[in-house]
Amino acid sequence: MSQNRTIHVLLRGGGDLATGVALRLHRVGIRVVITELAQPLAVRRTVSFAEAVYAGRHTVEGVTARLVKRDQFPASLEADEIPVLIDPNVDILRAFYVPIVVDARLLKQPPSPLPIDVPLHIGLGPGFHAGENCHAAIETRRSHTLGRVYWTGATQPDSREPEGDPRRVLRASGDGVLVSKTKIGEHVEKGQEIAVIDNQWTVTSPFDGVLRGLIHDGLHVTKGMKIGDVDARNDESACRLVSDKALAIGGGVLEAILSREDIRKKVY
């Protein structure tokens, strides 16, 4: 395999925070492949490379991700794209040498072991404990420790509460298939219908603002599940840019990779 087809980083998950990581790595020449579910549950879809699973290709801030099969990822890398594979169990690790795995799924619980050992395993957020189930853990909770790299110990535990105004998070009001009534980026009024679930339950906006995120149409949801996000700042541009939080976490991942000489030699 030629050098320009080599995978440097396997990124598990293509949600908005993972996309911030992917952008930071891609922009400095580190080749990234994303693995995702067959039906990703990303909320901030306009800034999530996971959207490529549904659309075939998706561009965020000038960088394109493309849904590919395993034998197609070299061509995607050569085209300066980020390949996205449907591979939730990361079976690709058995077929290709990948020195770095970044788990950006934000499951908020200890992960299952990887199918093989890798030189550098980085975990994002709650559930990861550096030195136990990963080599390095990155803080994902907003505070003065956001984006910091831990080579020993764990990140802050899951607070079980959304950051900021908890009303901004839209949750499913019942079980069933979601049908959206509003598009991401549109202005919404308090009480406006955002989505309907199984023609029985409605999800409405908690206040005036812009719909910043909503999971993909046609997905089956369960009561209480996070399905959307309303931003009271009413800034439509926020729907097209990765967040400061995502970029801070991406900076932490980049620090973890470049601070180890043995790993640095594998990507440059």
C-alpha cells in the first residue's frame, strides 16, 4: 500500500464532536477514516460527517467525507476526503494496520476492548480511564479542563445534565418513527412543532431560537431520547460551523498524538 493510502487514525463515530477532531487532524495532514453505525444518531447533522452515511457524501467547512466500502477508502484518501465506513465493531483493524484509534462515540461508559491492540488508543469523555481502558483520555466537559489530555486517571464523570439551559435539548415524547416538521437552521418560535413521532406525539420548541440540530428523518426513537437542539442565540451560522468545544477536543487529540515521538513518526 502506498504511503498516501495509509490510514493514520481510525475515528470511531462521526458526530459533531468527532467531526471537530477529524477536521483538526485532516487539516494538518493526518489521514483519518471514520467508522459509524448503519443508522447514525447524530443531532447536529449539518456539522457531522456521520451524515455521509445517509447522503453518500457530506461537506463540513470545506472538507468532504464520503461513504465508502472497505476497498474504496484508498481512493477517497487520495482525493483528500475523509472516508466513512459502516463498521461499528471496527473490523477494519483486523485487515489494515492503523496506529491510532480515537473513540469519539461519547457513549459515556467504559468501552468494549478493541479487537486488536494499537500503539495509541485515545478515548473522549466519561467512561475512559487512561492507563486502564485507553492510553490517553481527553476531557469533554466544559470547564477549565476542557480538551486536556490525561495519561493517567479518568475524565470528569457524566453529569447526566446537558450543558447550558437544559430546555434547549429536545427529547422524544414517545416511542416510534420520527418525522421532522422543521429543518436545521430555521428560526422557530416557542411552542412551534419541530417533529412528530408515530403521528401521536409532537415535539415542540421550548423557546424562540434556531433549530441547531435534529436527528435524521425516519429513525425509530424511544421516549426520553435526545433528538434535537434549539439555540436561543438565533444564529443560523452556528448550524454550519463546528463548535469551539469540538475544536478544543480536537486540539487535545492532536496534542496526544504529537506529544509521543514514537507515534509522531508514524504520521509524519
